[in-house]
Amino acid sequence: MSTFDVLKEKINTERLQHEKYFQAYWCEVIKQYRKDNLIPGAIYKKNTIKKTNTKDNIKPDLLFCYDILYELENDPHAYPFYKYINSNYFNVTINQPIDLFTINLKLENNQYLNAEEFKKDIHLMFDNCFISNDDESDIYISGRELEDVFNKLWYIYQIEQKQENSN
């Protein structure tokens, strides 16, 4: 057996070992995701979780919330806010962690009674960001940028509401 054949056999053996390791690793990651992928504080009943939301079963005053959430999720600064990660950088405990993923689930499952509750959760997400991150950190700056986007969209929403009420 040549040196090349021995080396090739060692590489194949090592590759198979890593393949099994990564397969086990990703199985654990998926299990943990499924376990953690529940809305905190949500009460699950058969009628709570809906398969699809159509314009017929969405409260009219929450339609704009979907638009705002879509804009926020597609903003380049939104990445750190998709899923809450407890970094505990300043040893600060966040009592009510929330993220865009959870807000989206609450919106899709009709857990907001009105747009103000949606706004309250968005502001809670930003407040958590500002409390738990340094003023000069990238996440803090991204939070400020995303909050500006939200405030502009919310201002537009208020103007539209006033116009509809005056007509």
C-alpha cells in the first residue's frame, strides 16, 4: 500500500468521524430549537393556534402591525432582534425577554387585543436592548436604528388613523 493510499484512508476515516459528530450535534440543536420554540407565557389551547391568518380573521386595527413587523424584520439592523439571546453582558437580568420572532407568533396567534399592545412589546424589546448593551456596542446602535424605523412607521400609522377617523 502506497503512502498516498494510507493518507487517503486516514482522511476518509476522519471525515466519517466528523460526519457522525456533526449529525449528532445538529440533531441536538434541532431538539433544543423545538423545545424552546414556544411563546413565553402563552396559553395553548386548540383554538389559540391558527393555521393561517387571512384578512378575514385578522383584526382590522392590527393589519398595519403586520406591515410594521414585515418592515422591521427586513431591515438590515434587525438581525440581533430575531431571537432573544441572554448574553448577560452587564449582569443585568431581563425580566420580560421578547424578540421579533415572539412578537410575530403573538401576532399570528391573535394574542394582541389592539395595536397598542403590539407597540408595547416592540418598545419592551428596544428597552431590553438598551438596558443590557453598552451605548457604543453594535447591538445598541442597531437597536437605535431599528427603533427609528419603528417610530417613523408608527407615526405614519397614527396619521392614517386620524384621517380615517375624521372621514
